[in-house]
Amino acid sequence: MKIAVLLLMVSINIQAAISIEQWRTPEGAKVLFTQTQGLPMLDIALNFDAASSRDGEQHGLATLTNSLIGTATKNLSEEQIINRFESLGSEFSTNSLKDMAIVSMRSLSRADILKQSLAIFTQVVSQVDYQQAYLSREKKQTLRALQASKQSPASIAAKAFNELVFADHAYAHSKIGSKESLANIHLNDLKNHYKKYYVAKNLTIALVGDISRLQAKQIARQISYGLNMGKKPADNPAVTPLKSAINQHIEFPSKQTHLLIGQTGMNRDHIDYYALYLGNHILGGSGLSSILTNEIREKKGLAYSTSSRFTKMKSNGYFLIKLQTKNTQADQAKNIALTTLKNFVNSNIDAQKLQDGKDNIIGGFALETASNANILTYLSIIGFYDLPLTFLSDFVNKIKTIDAQTVQKAFAKLIDTDKLIVLTVGAKK
């Protein structure tokens, strides 16, 4: 009990200390800033609605466009960019997901170093020089990754599940595309994608570090001023819920079967977000203490680990239960997982399990917001998904007030156990 109280106090103190300020630059970029002290660093994340859900029919285009940022500008080669960041002790990276394309930098906040780092960063982001040599190199690396994924049952299962749960939605395809789609992507396609989506009005800037608000405003303006103003694209349509159950098996010569069970999930502003978050944590999101682990691993010894999760995206993500087990035990594991889920959806959680889940989330949340990098991620999420600035400070109190009946009703409303995807990848039993 003392540990739980201590974790709660730590969490509340951390939340109280995180102050988020928000504004827009004259060019239209949204900015979220949190000032931190003690560590002479600044973390910046530029988040564009420019990821794979904007590929259209050219699957893999957004990822290629993002990955070539930092290879060359009109004045700097890739080697010069790398060397200049390294000489300043600064870190530069890119990443592209389904919703969000990210360009980020970490730098010392010392005035002379920060000034130089920002100059390079701004040039790299706003003056991208897409060159055929780098595109050819990236395509070759992507093709190798695609070939390797064909030898991985986990990758095969993940790809198939995405295609089943998202169907004809823009989330359905792999963010790195396919061999066929890559062959039809050319240099001008990258330039056009960049020109359309890497614009100020389609940008959320997250800043966390040891700088003042005035400095943050100047930095954000410096970044957005270098970009075209452009416009924000219309939102993708919501993911359509499944109309019926889907059972699919994919043959793969392995000793283990990968089992995936799930369906359409929620987005980050879902009305039952907190109840579903807490419920999933208890069901399968809390590792060895979860209900699924207890039923499948501890009682039956069918899998080393099993988990459940919600992916939370703009147009609805998915709910997923995942495990792997011996081929001969796949049916047994599947039946237990389905029974456990149905029982969870149709009955209230035990009071002690509910309290343990709350304590675990609250204690862990304190650690999740204890570093600049993690705060940066939350600021990016809050800004990109238009969440309230009080999201972090409200989180603990929202979780604390949820009762068992609220969790059960939220799951029963969202999860239709008669319309689940049940996907297995493995050898014949």
C-alpha cells in the first residue's frame, strides 16, 4: 500500500510540473512547448500529416519521402549534414508511421551550439534535395526488408491482420509498400508528396527543453518560415467496423503458430478512451499480471507471453490479442483466448484486479512522463490528434474514477465478439 501511495504522489507531482503552452506561427504551424530545467538540452519534433495514409495508390511513397530528408539539401551533401550534426553533438532522425511523418532533432541548449544546430536542421527540413542515387539506395534497402519479412511469420501475420481489419482503408497497406508499388515510384513523386504535405499548415511542432518561451517562439517561427504555407489535408474517413467474423489461416513452415484475434478499435478522442485503456491494461496490457497471461500461460502453459492492445490513430485503430504457441496447441490457445475475451466483455472486473490495474497504470505513468523524450512524444500526440492541453494532468484522475461497470459497458459497446478476426500463421496441425 505504501508503494502504491508513493507512486501516486510521484505521478501527481510530475503532472503538476508539466506545463504545456500552445500557439500558432504566422505561417499556420501548431506549436506545443514545455520548458524543462536541469538538463541543458532541447528536443524538437516536427510532425506532419504526411505518412502512409497519404500514399494513395503509391504504397511506400510517404516512407520514402520521409526517409530521404537529411540526405541532401541544395547546399549540403549527406556526409556534410551528418558531420555537422555530429560535430555539434546533435542528433537528427526521421520516422514515418501510418498517420504521422516525423523529423526530429536533439541539441544542447547552449546558445552557440543551438544556433548552429537549428541552422542545419532548418535547412535540412525546408531545402530537401531529392536525388536519384539516394532514392535507388533506399529502394534497395526496402526491397531487402520486404524479402526478409517473407521469412518472418510475425511479419506475415501483422501484414495480413492489417489488411483484414482495415480492408479498403488507407491504413490497410504496409507503410513500406511492396515490390510492385516501389517499382512505380519515381523521384518526381517524392518531390510532389513533399511539396503537398510538408507545409506549415500541416505541421505540429513539439518543443521540450531548457529554453524560454521567447526562444521557443523564435525557433518555431524559424522552422515554419522556411516552409511553404500550403494547406492541411482533409481527414481520412473513419475505419468501417467489421460486418462479420473472419477466420483465416496462413500456412508457414514453423514449429510455432502466431495467433491474432481482434477487430476495429478506437481513436484517441473516443468517448470511452479511459475505460477502454484501463480495461485493456487489466485484460492483456500489463504483462505477467494480466488476465490473458494468467489464463493462457500460468494455468495452461500454452504460451510464453500473450498480450492485448489498442492502436489509437486518427481514423480508428484496432484492438488486438496476440500470442504464439506450439502448432499442436493452437486451437486450445485460441479457444481460451476467445473465452477469456467474451467473459471480460460480458462481466465486471474483480474489485481487486481493478484496483491493481489502476495502481499499476498510475505508477507507470509517472515514469512515462519523467524524461524530455517521453514528454516530447506526448506533446506530439496531443498536438497532432487535437487533444486537450490538460491530457497529461487529467490522466491520473480520469483513471482513478473509473468503476468496473464502466469498463464492462465500454468493452461491450465496442467489442463485438461475434465479429472478430481470428488469424493464424503456422504449419498444419
